[in-house]
Amino acid sequence: MGKEKNNDFTHLDDSGSPRMVDVGNKGISVRTAIAESKIVLGKEIISLFKNDELHTKKGPVFQTAIIAGIMATKKTHDLIPMCHPLALDHSSIIIQIINEQEVSVQCTVKTEGKTGVEMEALTGVSVAALTVYDMCKSISKSIVIKETKLLSKTGGKSDYSSK
């Protein structure tokens, strides 16, 4: 493959072939990322929740989605081809009903390493949202997962916040 080229696409070499970024010479720093998804469940489903949880035949919706999201953060490198396998120091999912129609899912990931955890946070929040969808789809087919985005990241060359 060709030598590294200074371009906007770090996962491409000089010849345009895909590659995993070489992070060998990067410094170790604390890396964090927070991502969010919003899910429109609708009034019908939200009205079924008791004490911020809905128990279905498949089990508790939010608790199951939290476990699925955390598991997904740890498997990101298996799902996204150019992601480095990372030893995560922290992974958490928070799911909250934000109004009579919508739920917010947030994923926070932290590691101490040479590469960021944005993809881990985005993967975690996406899988948690998909799990909520899966567990509620028998009640309604009108569920919409929307606005999956990175809220913030720290560590590495630069920090980012969408706030």
C-alpha cells in the first residue's frame, strides 16, 4: 500500500485503499465521548410505562436496552471495520422519558488510550435505541429512531461539544 497521505480521509492511503489508522506514535490520554439518540415511541407506548419502565413478554424494555448498549460499546471494533479494539474503562447508558411521545438514550464511554471512543458511544446508543424498538414493536410499528448524534468528546487533538 502507499505511504500515508495528508488528506481529510484518515482511513485511506495514498492510493485510495482503505486502511486502519496507525495510532502507534500517538500519546495516551483520557478519552471520553457522549452520544444521544431520541426515539419517538408515541403516546400509546409511553402511557404503558410504570415507574420509568415497561415490562413486556421479552422483559423490561429500558433495562434490556441498557445492557445491549453497553455490550455494543465493547463490540464496536467487530462491527465498524476500521475501529481499533479498545479496553474501555467505563460504559453507561441512560434512558429517560422526555415527554409524552419521546425517549432520550445517552451513552457515555471512557478509556485511557491512543484513539477516541466516539464510535463506541455512537454504537452503544444506536444498539440501545434499536433494542427499545425491538421490544416495543409489537405494540406499535410507528416508532421512529431519530437524531443520533455525538454530543461531546474529550481527549486527543481536540475536544468537541455540540452544546
